[in-house]
Amino acid sequence: MNSSPSISPIYITGPTASGKSGVGVGLAERVGGEIVNADAFQLYRGLDLVTAKPSRTERERVPHHLYDVLEAEEHCDAQRYRDLALAVIAEIAGRGRWPIVVGGSGLYIKALSHGLADLPAGDEALRVELRALPLEEKVRRLLELDPEAGGNVPLANPRYVERALEICLLTGQPQSVLRKTFEGVEPWGFGVVLTWEREALYARINQRVLAMLEAGALDEVAAFPGGGGLEKAIGVRDLKAYLAGDCSLSEATEAMQQSTRNYAKRQGTWFRRERWLQTICLDSSSTPESALCQILDLFPCLKTPPSPPIPSTSI
């Protein structure tokens, strides 16, 4: 695992609908920073509402990077994300500004903060074979080869299960053993995870789904040609089912809300393990400004400009 550039980014993480975008923008304005996306689906062009990208107003307030940089049919994994993010962070640091990594894709954030183990490249023929298997069968085979996989692989996510199983099959070793190179590695950068009481977060999620629909999410999905990485974005399948006449709008809405709540629960489990992140607890009285004040209290270094430009983006 190679070293990262010298400038330390700050990470604003947490489950979906926790308010990361607003806090990130406020922090960038306060300290002279620029936003670097760490949400897997927001990397792709299209479905702005369904993937809950920062609003146009937020993106006009401060520079945002790694949004809309991939076409729907392109493949992205943790290594590719890390490569993209390292290059952008180097550019931001070269301008003497703080890189602020904002998002909730835990594996991508981990790849950036701790590096990646020396894992095998993907095998396309094997991937085609694995994609054809039901999720239950993939999980069964993975746990058979790697009983500890449940501790570091989101078993409800087919993409992560396929990659973990691919590593096991290509190396002949449990992927959990290979990934333990993360242990003992000092994180590159520092940051926070925004948390809410469960019922309050779920209420925010339910309301946000309603706001997405009111803003035109149905039209967005109807115009989406399908395929590629964006096909798996939460809500696409549910809204397509409604458009096809397979369910009512209320059923599609409830399914989308439930899927989002389930995702938030998985994110919460992931980030609770990331003890290098400081926790900021939010409630109905919280605002982006109040969260920002807590971040500045936790990390006084943000009150001064970052280090001089770094010389290289090599890893």
C-alpha cells in the first residue's frame, strides 16, 4: 500500500439524508475549501434528483468536483475512485485550498483514507458468471470461502459481494484476510460522521423521497435509458415498476423510502466501525452552521490555510 499526497483532506461523512452537503458547503465557504464527491452514484451523469446530488445553488456557492464525471455504462470501483480523487485533491491543494471530501460511500472513503490492499484486477469472464447468480447464492458461496466476510462486506449489496467473491476465487484466500492491511494504517486526513437518532433520520429520509417526487424524479427515471452503474441507484427500480403499471405510486414511494432507510442503516453500521472519524450528533434543532461550529472546534487547524502545494499525485 503506497503513501498518499501530503495534504490532509477533511471528510464529512454519514448516512443518506444526514445533511452532509449543506455542512460541506458551509465549511468550504468558511475555511476556503472545495468539495470532492464521495458518493458512488453521484459520480455518474444523470438522475440528479434520485441520487440526491447537491443542488445547483450549493454547487454555485463553492467548487464541486467528481460529480457527473462518468457515463451510466462506465464501471467504477474503489481503486478507480481513489485514483480520480487523488488527482482532484492534488489540484485543490495546489491552489492552497482545503479538500473537503463529502459523501456516504464507505468503501470509497476507506480506499481514500487508508489506501487499498494489493488485490487482483477484475476478471471480466468471472464477473459475468457471478452477475448471473442470485444474490443469495453469491452470499452463500462467499461465506463458505470466507466466513468472516459478513464483518467487512455489505452482504445486501450485490456489487460488493461479487467483488469479494471474485477476490476469494482469484487468489485462493479469504478476502477478509487480504483486506486486513487496513489495520494499523494511520488514516490520511481527518473528519466527522454526522449522526441522528434513528426515528429522526428516518423521518428526514421519508420527507426527502417525497420532495424528490415533487421535484420531478418520476420524469427523470422515465427518461433514463437504463443500464450501467446508475441502474442500481435506490429508487430506480421502484419508480420503473410504477411507470410500467406494476404497482401504485404510493407503493413505489413506500418501497423507495424503505430501501433508503435500509441503506442508511447499513451506512450507520459501516461508519460506527470507523473510529478515526469524530461523531457529531444532530437533532431537530441542529443547523449546518451549528454542525460547522462543532467541526471547527474539533479541528482548529482548519482556521489556517493548508500546507503549500504538494509536488506529486503519485501513489
